[in-house]
Amino acid sequence: MTLPASVSTQRQIFLFWVPLAASWLLMCAEGPVLQAAIARLPDMQTQLAAFGIVTSLEIAIESPVIMLLATTTALASSRHNYMALRRFMAYTIVVATIAAILMAFTPLYDLVVRSIMGIPAGIADAARPGMGIMTLWTAAIGIRRFYQGAMIRDGRTRAIGYGTLVRLASSGGTGIALALFTPLPGVHVGCYGLMAGVVMEALYISWVVRPTVHRIVTGVEQTGVKALTVRDVLRFHAPLAATSLLTLFVQPVIGAALARMPDPEETLAAWPVIWGILALFRSPAYALPEAVIALSGERRLRSAIRVFSRRTGIASSAAMLLLVVPPVSDLYLRHIAGLPTHLSRYVLPGLVLGLALPYINSVHSWLRGLLVAAHATRSVYWGMGLNLGLTSLAVIAGVFFRTPGVATAMISLTAAYLVEVYYLNRVRTKVDGF
């Protein structure tokens, strides 16, 4: 996609990126909103921990469809390729939905959650109904991310931000209403809220994408563009899907480690809150890869994209620093998130230790975007494999030495991302044109 040269380069990048960042910010606000509702219901500690287990498992199951956003952004260059991508999307969500059904309704749940992850019985029992509620989560996510990729390639990033606003209003409104007017347990409240949000966003995106789809399917086929088959899409997407799977396995791995470290119920309840707050401040970085993929084709923008990404990271970490200042942190954790004092004592140190992550993730997202644009998707996969391996080794060491769970998890994550960034940057220097 080509941007006009009449305005400043940084402004061009900002105007393209900011709707995507707003979308991620709104999406990441969903977790804290629902957690705040759950925190005000009976059996708060168990329900918060169980909600964290459900979301970590569901996000791991949906991992094959998450990178449809990047794949469609990169490859939807013609009618033929768009149709191949759409068929691939359909096959992928069917397979992932079958996996979700097996996890929710067969003994596979007990094997994974009780035996492998070692989650305490009370939390595992509370989480299982949420898996059933979330069965169609992956299908809705896959549809919306496929269409969002087409819209990013078409330059219609603003509509994506509006779609996520629809999602947040639907999920937050549903969760709050159920918390206020029904006797449902917290996990049910949170999971019904999440499902309402993704379904409404998928419906919205399916409606507003129609002009983009019309332009793609009625446009003149470009000469010199390779006509992709579903197998070609699979070859491009598979390393990205594997990368996403490895990324999302980080949460279950950390959850399994926390269950075996000191104070497991407290740390398992505190960790989803920490992760949700971190996601809010990392959300500007989450929006960078697709912007980099879409814009890096213009050589004049490449240096500016690097500067923009680093500035985004600095601003994000600085904003998070403001939250951990004691008066602000107390206001948020006690009065907005609704956490009792004993859980706040676990959350705040984790946030302090994670202050560098928003900046690191911005550099990380810039590097990933460049490599995907260069079709070097295998390098992205190997980088995340390195990240997951280091995180796993570090938290296993924490289990062995009985170190504090939250601190161990946060230090492990930060160190692993730094190593991955180093690896991706080494690869970047070897890719022609970048």
C-alpha cells in the first residue's frame, strides 16, 4: 500500500497505525473490565484464577487463527489469492473448533489441566464450564482476523478500531449485566462476556468488509503476482501459526509453574490481573507488525518505521510507570480492579518487574513485521521457540528452587524476550532490503 508523500513520514505512519493501536487497546481492556466484575462476586479468588485458566487455554487453542491477520495482510493481493486464503481460513477454524470441543467435553481437559498443569482441584472444577461456553470462540476470532487483514491491506484501519469498540461494549456490557442481575459464578460471567464480544465484532467486521471484498473480487488480476493455492498459503502461514502457538503456550506454562510455586492460589489469582494490565500497555506494540508489513514496501518509510516503533515502546513503558506509582496503583488495584490488599501485594511487584516489556515488545513487533514482509516466517518461528524454551527453563528452575511465583514469571518473560529480540535482529541484518 502506498501513502501520500505530502505529509510528514511519522504522521503518515501514525495515522495508519493509530486505529490498529486503538483496536488492540480496547481489546486488551476487555480482560481487566471482566476481571473487575468477577472480583466483586462470591468466591472471587477461585473464580479469578479459573477465568485465567480458561482464557489461557482458549487462546492456546485459537493460536492457528491468530496469525491469519498477518497472512491475509501479506498475501491478499488478488481475487485468486483472496479466495485461496478464505478457503484456508475455513479449514483452519474447523480444525481449531474441534480441538476446543475435545478440550471442553472429553477427558482431555482433566489430562491437561489437572495432570499436566497441576491446577488445584477447586480451580480446575470452576474453570471447566467456561471451556464449554467458549467453544465457538476460535471460529469468531478466525473470521474477524481474516477480514481485518484484508481491510488493513486496503488501508481501512479506522473501521477495525470501531469494530473493537463494538466488541468491548458487548463484552463489558454483557459481563457487567450478568454480574449485577444473575447469580452466575464469576467464570460464567467472564466467559459469556468474552463470547458476546467476539461474536458481535465478527458480525460487524463481516458487514463493513464488504466494499473491500468487492474491490478484491472484481478487480483486474495483477500481472506478475503468483496465484496461490491453499497449500502455498499453508507453507507461508504454518511457521506463523506455530509461532503463535508457541507464544500462547507461554501462559499455560507459567500457569503450571505458578501452581507448583509458593502460594499457588494467590499467585494464580493475581497473575491474570498482572497479565491483563501488561496487555494494555503492550497493546500499542501489538498493532505494529501489520503496520510494518503494510508499509515497509515503501523504501522511504523503512527508517521512519524503526524510529516510530522505538518511540512507541518508550511512550508505552513510561505510561506504565505512571500506573505503578503508589497513589495511582492503590487507586486502580483497590478501587477500580476491586482487589483485596493481600492480592494487591502480589500484583504490584509483578508490574514493577514488567516495566521494560512494553518497550521490548515494540522492538520485537517491528522486527517480526519486517521478517514477515520479507517472507522469512521460519525465522519468526525459531525466535519464538527460543523465547518459549528459555521461559520454560527459567520457571522450571523457579519451581525447583521454590522462588516467588510472580517475580520468577516476570523476570523469565523479560529475559526471554530480550534474547528473542537479539536473535531476530541478527536475522534481520541478513535479509536483503532490510
